[in-house]
Amino acid sequence: MAKETAISVRAQQLFKTLVERHIHDGQPVGSAALVEASGLGVSPATVRNIMSDLEKLGLVMSPHTSAGRVPTAQGYRFFVDTLLSVEPLDEQQVHKFMDELDPDDNLSGLLHSASTLLSSVTRLAGMVMLPRREQSTFRHIEFLPLYDNRMLVIWVVNEQEVQNRIIHIERPWSPAELQQAANYLNAEFAGQSPQAIRSALLKELRSARESVNDFMITAVEMAERAFGESPEQTDDYVLDGQSNLMKYAEMADMEKLQRLFDAFERKHKVLNLLDQAVSAQGVQIFIGEESGYQVFDSCSFVTAPYSVEGRTAGVLGVIGPTRLNYERVIPIVDVTAKLLGAALNSSR
């Protein structure tokens, strides 16, 4: 990675200090504070020059003209990938977590216990995806316009199973546009599972935004809503501790919280991210705009898959601000995923 070689050891140490200070108190960090906290014996002028270089690299920004600097989402990604050292939980903590996940509990109880454990220990929002059922296979889709910007989606899965649902759209679509969107989906995704389609749609949406293809952006968003709100999605994850997010100043704006909680309730955007982590090995982290959704631009997701009978069954994790304590949160999520899988295996 080019940035790793472009940033000196001293600059990395100053940047790491800045990130840790910002995680702790959420305030911009000034040059004088960095001089004192870093212990490097450099002058404020030297620190300002280094911060200016880091700002040009997109790792920090100044929220106000005369204020100190804060890490960007790109800066947090560099911090997590390059500068973070994670220590495993001690044995006492692990045993405490085990006590919270009783193998004799039923499935619903175990999942809720895991989400509650995650939220209470991290002081963030904890979520657990339900174990995946046997997957349906998409065959064919059609869109029929209704009224008041509503649309009927006719979705054929497996061999002959037909599902109907109504979705809301931003504007009326002509029959030709609807046919074009249906033709695209039928040609691209026939034979795939809904989870694979949701992941692919997220990538298509990013690509369409980069090329500023307005039709494709709208078509993919509409398709993502159709697939994301299927009856199969009901109660696909449990969530606990949303109110914890209100304690962070950068997330306390009521309009921002309303959009965020609405995304939690509608579920499909969160499920798209969890679907991406299902096939991953170990902990996965989505920081800010890496989620692909504007509503999560000020959030980070830390996730890990859990396994049942040697097969990845689902994903759990936490949601918080981008300045969450990654060093502490990552091992908590990792251990909870392993313990949930062990409890589910023992309960069988």
C-alpha cells in the first residue's frame, strides 16, 4: 500500500495518537495536545506540517478553520489496517461471556442474549443475524405499476413458487423502463440466491454511481428494495442497544438518528452488509462510506461469522460511530461469534 511507505514512522505515531485521542473524547485534536500526548519531543510547528501532509493524503480533516483535526473514514481504515494492535480477551472475560450464552436456551433466546451481550459490553448497538435457512433460487421477476408511486413485484423462486409484494418508488416508471429493468435482472441474476443477488446489487449500485448512470442507479435501487424486502427477510436479525448510539455527539442529531433507526427497521441495507460478511473469514469491518449507503456514512460495523456444525450459519456484530474503540471491540465481536456458534452446536 502506497500510503504505508509514504508516511514516516514519526508521522504514523502522531497519527495514531490523534486517532486514539479522538476515539476517547470525540473532539478535534490540536497540535499542542499532540506534542504533549505523543511524547516525541517535536515542536508544534513540526506537528502542524505533518498534519498538513496527512490531510493531503486524506487521512485527517479540519472540521473548523481554527480547530484541530479529526480522522477521516479513510484515516480510520489506515489506522485499523496498519497501526492497530489487538489483544485477545483474558480468560475471565471469556468465561463471563460463556455464562451469558446458555446452550440450554432456545434459538431465539440465544440470539437475543448474544445481541444484548454485545450492546451491553461495547455500549454500542449489537446485532445477530438469524441462522440461514435453505436458500431460494431466483428465477424471474416482473414489475407492474400501481398508484401513488407503488409497484407490484412478481417474483418467481425455485421452480414454480410465486411471491408478490408491493414496494414504494420515488417516481412513476414507464412500461418500457419497467421492462428494461426486469430484463436486466432476469438476464443477470437468474439461478442465484437472494443473498448473492443483494451483494451483487450493492456492487452494481457503486459502479452506477461512479459512472453517473442515473437509470441504472434507480433501477438497481428499485431491484435492491424488491429483493431486500422479500417475505424471507422478516426478522432476519435481532438488534439491541440502539439507544446507546444517542450518547455519541456526532450521532445525536435527531434527523440523522431518524434515518439510521429507519434503516434498522427496514433491515435490507443492514442485511446487505451482513450478507457480505457471511462468506468472509474472521472479523470484517465497514467504516463510513465503505458500507455503500449514505445513511451509514458516520457509522462503523464490526462483524464476525458464527458457525454451526462446521458451516457458517450467520453473522453478528456491532454498529457505532466511526470513532468506536476498535482495539476493544474487535476481540469482543470475535469471541462472541465463536461462543455463539459453540452454544448453538451444544444445543443441537
